[in-house]
Amino acid sequence: MSANISLKYLNSLISDAQTKGNKIEKILLGYKAYYFFMSDSEFHKEVTSSALSPSKRKYKDHKIKVTQDDYQVELKLHEK
């Protein structure tokens, strides 16, 4: 498993992007990373309460896109 798979890391990516003034289009999570994050009660509660449909779920008001990469944890930013 990748060392970058932690909720703390994901939260730091989001806060760094916001601090730099970047607008986040979506959070890209590999399917195994998404499964790992769903085992965290904080992440699970926020994501599942954001929408009933798994394709419309959000974390910290940012859309989540589950990818085919195993442990991808990235932010897709709006182009300026």
C-alpha cells in the first residue's frame, strides 16, 4: 500500500490547494484508496451523507471520482 493513503494526507492536499487559491474540480481516488478511506468513520459519514448515489458523493464539498488506479490520491484543479 502506498504511504500517501491517509485521510490526513488527503486533507492536507485539499487545504494546500485552497491556500494557494486553486479551485478543486474533483478528488480523484483509486478504487482501493476509496475503499481504504471508507473504513474511516469521519470520511464515511461525510461521503455517504452527501448523496444517496455513489456517483454524486462529495467530501468537503468536492466531487469524488473513483478511478481504476489502485491507490491514486489526487486533486483535479480547475484550469485558470
